[in-house]
Amino acid sequence: MTIRFPAALPDAPRLASAGRRVSASLRKRRSLSTAALVLYAVSVALLLGLGSAHWAVLADYPFGKIKAGAWQAAPRVGSREADPYARAVLARTAEIPLAIGEGLALTATQDSSGRTLDAGCAYRVGRATPQARYWTLTLYDADGRPVASELRRSGFTSAEVLRDQDGGFSVVIGREPKPGNWLQAPESGRLGLALRLYDTPVATGMANLDPRVFPSIERLECGP
Amino acid sequence: MSDPARFLFATLCGLVLAGIVHLSAVLAMPWLSERDAFSRLRPTLTADKSELVAAPAATDTWLPRTDPAVAVSACAYNLDEGPVRISANTGALFQSLSFHTKGGGTFFAITDRAAVRGVLELVVMTRRQLDEALAAEDEDEPSTDVRIVAPRGEGLVVVRALAAFPSLRGAAEDAAKSVSCTIDQPPASQ
């Protein structure tokens, strides 16, 4: 079967010019909306890209965390292998991280049961720490500054902490004075704890750490 | 292409571009930042001694989340003018030196345990400067310097000294401040 095409329509020139007009007007409508779409794509890219980059470096180091009970650390931040996000966080905060050969800095913002540390509650931190030449335990306020208390004490070092007969220690954090190792909590707000182990063999292990050798953070009682 | 399809295509393009923007912003941040540790310590480039960044229990420091038992000092270096010799006298206190590059990344750290007769002495140099030093060296009398190759020309040496008791805070501050970082003059050629 063959299909015959008419060699030429009688009004072909008229049709062709009409077609050109239609396609021209179509192109005109298209070109406007293409510009709008390009603008839309670029603004999506800028808003999402810059927004997500800002958000990713706003808080803590996003990758390479190791955990030990309530404590967590990002040891690779203090090494050659610091990831780009960690480098960006360092650029934003101006922090100088502890290098792996110097020690390991662990932070806690929750107690051992996973509840956020709050100045309204009292906490007991203690018993043992991993092997280290020195360690320091520091209490920070919601803004990340060492707490300013009337006793001018915001932490303990391993040398000055009072220990019991079997060598363990316990530090009580709270508003009310307690005998022994007591850290005065600020009036209100969230709390942060940092445990820094100086000259420790722990830093070489990259896997998750054994929580039993780290001090536990136990919530005692909460005020009104 | 129909309009919804074109819109979808534009959204996809936007998302892909957003990924590129995100990655470039994160990668560029350490280089564009003017508030990172290196930029803040840039004035110490010419100093011969480390400068105190945070005294123990200091409240007036830009360094975030400081350890109140530790004195932190630093000096910035630029290896373009030659290798930098770092020399620290160690005492009874815990003391550590760490080496950071501009733009983040810590490439070396050492504690006072490695001190020889109470002195920690190191030379920071680029790979090229190390090659030159090795080439110029007398084979029978090799240098005893501890040489550290820095990945980049600009960086920071950070000194930490720990005061185990509040009464040692002054001593820790002095120890942190007394580290010398000078440009190592090449020995005069014979």
C-alpha cells in the first residue's frame, strides 16, 4: 500500500506563514518562561546550597563521632584526616582542636539515660576515667563558656579531685553545696560537660569506646 | 516539553546546582573565613615568642570552650622565608605542642615526654626545604634536628600547658608564653 502525498496544497504559502506566526508567538511565550525557570533554578540552588552549607557547619562536627556512654568525641578533627565539614566548623568557631597525639576531648550534653543536662537538676559524675596522664572535667553553660561560679571553679583536674579509698571519684554538679567534689551549676539553662584526657593511649583507638571505663553521668534530683 | 515537565526539569537542575553550591561553600569556608584561628593569630607571624591566647580560667579569650586548667598560646608561621625552629623548655607541667595548617587540619603533635634534657626542639619545613637540607647536609655529621614536613606553607604552632592545681596557673602561663618560634637561618655556605 502506498500513501500519496499531495505535491502541493493550494494554500501552502498561507498555511506556512500562519505556522511561522504561531511558532514565533509560542517561542516568545516560551522564552519568557524559560528565563523565569532559569531564575527559579538558580535561586533554588543558591538558597538550598548556601542554606544547607550554613546549617551543616552551624552545630557540631557532623561526621567521625565516636561514642562512649554519654560522652562523644570527634578525634579525627585533630588529625590530618579532618573532613571538609570539620574544617569548615573549625573556620567558623576558631576552635583549636586537641591533636591526636596530645589527647582526646570528649563532650556530653546528656546524662547516661539520654536526658538533656539542665541546670535545674543535680548530677553525679564519676567513679573512673580511662588511662591518661592528666584529665580535666569542665562544666560549661548554655553558651559554651566555663561556668562562672562564686567559688571560681568550673572544673576539676585529675590531680586535685578528691578520691575515695579505692581510687574512684565522684563530682556532684548542682545548685546546692555538697561535701566533696562539688561544681556549682549556673542559675538556669542547659549544661555541657567536657572530659579531656591528656596524653592518653585511648586516642589511638578509633572504634567506639568501652563506656564502662568512662565516668557515668547520673541525674540525682531536680529542683522545682 | 509540557510546562509541568519543564518545571520539574528546572527543579532538578536547581537541586543539582544546590549540591554543587553546597560543596563549594563548605570547601571554601576555611579559606574565606577571617575569624578562624589562623586569621586571628596572623599578627604573631613576626613574633619570636608564642603569644598567649587563653590564660588558665580566662574569660576574655576568643577561643571557644577553653579548658580552665590549660594555658594556650600560639604562634603563626609562614615557611616562605625559611624553615621555622620551635624550641620549648619543659618543666614539671604537662606541656604539648601541636601543629595546625591554615584551613584546618592538624599534622603533628608532641608532648613534653619527648623532650631531650628538658628541651623540645623541632624544625618545621616544607618538603622542598627538607630536600635542600638533606642535600646540603654533611653525611658524616647528620643533623640531629627533629624535622617535620608541613603540608602547607602557612600554619600555627599551638602550645598547651596544664596547671594541675590552681596555684600552678601562673607557671603554666609562663611555660606557654616562653616557646620560641624563629626562622631558621640557613648555615653560611663555605
